[in-house]
Amino acid sequence: MTTGLDTNVLCYVLDPAFPEHGPVAGLFRSLSQERTVAVNPTVLHECYHTLIYSQRWVRDEARRRLVALLRHPYVEFYNQTRSVSLLALNLAGKYQLGGRDSVILANFLANHCPVVYTHDAELLKVGELSWRTLSMRLEDPVAVG
């Protein structure tokens, strides 16, 4: 099973300075061929921005860690496509989502991720998304810990 990672969860995993780091610290150690995670361009670039501008990381360190993430054998990378963007517009309207959230979620939904880990309270209120034959749950790995 592949679980999508929202930006906040990826940032928490990478940076121990976040109070939310503890419950997700071992996420990458638990990965295997059967249990993978996925990111996409929006998540990757939002994470980079957060690490540099909010967490004050050195750019080379953020780049190095994110490149290592992309090379990890159990981390999937899903590209953005026109069909993902169209799905995002539909999800934004159906669930009253913001633009970046809808693109992130549409990307994971289109790639058949049954679960997305997020710590975003507004997204967690949605709980589950569906479009045609596709569906996924939004779960908080920090709360489950």
C-alpha cells in the first residue's frame, strides 16, 4: 500500500525541531516494498520552502535531504499532469478546498493512494474524498502517533 504524504507531515518527518516530529520520526524506517509513501511536486516544493523560510535550514541541507528522499527506494514520486489539474478543480469545488490542497489531493487520488497522511485540521474535517470510482481517507499520523 502507498500512503500519500501532505507537506506538513513530510516537514515533521525531516525536521526534529517540530514538536510533531516524535510521532512520525520512524515513518521512513518502517517502509518496505509492501509499505511505501508518495510525494508530488507540490508537496516537495512546499516542504523545501517551509524548511528554508520557516525553519531556517541552510539551502544545501534542505536540497540534500530532499534529493535523498527522492532517491529512497520506497518513496514514490507522482508527477503533475493535466488530468490531475482537472481533477483538482473538481475536488476544489466539491469539497471547498484551496488550490494547493486540491492539487496535492487530486494527485494522490489519481494515483490510487487509499490514504493520505496530513495534520491539516481543515483537511481532516473532510475525512474522505471520492471522485467517480476513486476514493481515499485523510488520516493524522501525529494524533495516532
